[in-house]
Amino acid sequence: MSRARFLPVALALLAPLLTSCAEDDPTIALLVADRSDSASRSVDVQAFTDRVEATCDECRVTVYDAEGDVETQKSQARQAEAAAVGALVVVPVDGDALASVVSADLPVVSLGDLVPGSDRFVGLSGGAVPVQRGSDVEAAREVLMGEEQSMTYVPTRAMTEQAADVAVAFLADTVPEGGEDVDGVRTWLYDDVEVTLDTLTSVLVADGAITLDDLCAGTTAKRCVRWGLR
């Protein structure tokens, strides 16, 4: 079988061009806590897959959805290891519950919340990812309508892509750029941002988290015109 070929991408956080891999058709397992939960902002599954495919043309991503159940996720972690994946990226339902499930031989990247014993961690400088009632679009529309004074924006896509880069680096047996050692774990931390009416577009739209069309559709259309967003 052909060896996986890693592709260059003109993005600042991406490691240098990778040219070989220790495995044929390497696979990254992505374990998500609950893909259907719109309030969960730790991972963008499509962005993760796209990032891996953009940097390794023969790498595959297998997604496991625990649907919010701890025991299901523990079983999925064992399944991923039994399938001989090259790396595991996990958004844990309960980080502590996974600590003893995966062996030390499988590289583990925690995303959002730390699983004890992980090799790498991508999260927020303020700690756990804050919970909100709905999606970023829904929260932004509430701010626009004056129902809420502000919302907390989590840079989910940036965190997701960093986790993908770290996992691909494991497959290529290279050291990813950046990060810092925190309690013995190589860590990449991001800041969440408090967003108000004045910064809806300069933060959320500018970062690609939402679009003006999403923000200003239907019942918020007149409000957008009033505030000069349309």
C-alpha cells in the first residue's frame, strides 16, 4: 500500500511540510461527547475532518459520537484502540472517567476538557468550555434583540484545527509548533471573548463563526437595519 502523503497548507499554526508517515492509511479517531448538542462548542467535526484531509491526503478520520453517555464513550475509546488508530482526539463526556481506559501506547489529544494522562491538550485559558443555551447564532440573535446583554464566544474552529494539526503531527512522528508545557502536558490555550452588540460583527462575523445572513434573518432583519448591520 502507498504511504500517506502530507500536504503543505499556508496556515500559521500548521507544522512544516510533512513528507512521510510511519503507517499505511493512518486513521485518527475523533470521539465527541454529543454531536447533536448545539450548545457544545468544543469541536467542529466537519472542520476537523477538513483540516486532516488538507494536511494528509491519505489520512482518514473516524468519528465516534457518545451522545452524552459516559459508558458509551468509554466503549468507543476501546473500539478505537482495538482498530489500531494512529491517534485519538477526544472531547470527553467526563474526562476523569476516560483516564484509565486508553493505554499509554495510543497518543491522546484532549479537546475542550482535559482527560488525565493525555499527551496533548487544546482548551481555553479560562478552564472548561462555558455552556450556553443554544448555538452561537442563537445566542448572537438574542444579543441583537436585546434579550441578553452579551454572550461568550469560544473560538471553536481554531481550537478544532489545532487539535487536528496535533493529531496529524503524531501520525507523522513530528513535533507540532507552539504550545506550552502545563503540568507536564503540551498545551495550546485559547481565550474566549465576551461579545456585546457592538462587537457582534467584528468578532463573530469576522472570525467566520456566523454570517450576517444568519444573524439578520427573519425576526432580526429590522433590528439589523436599525443598528446599521444591513
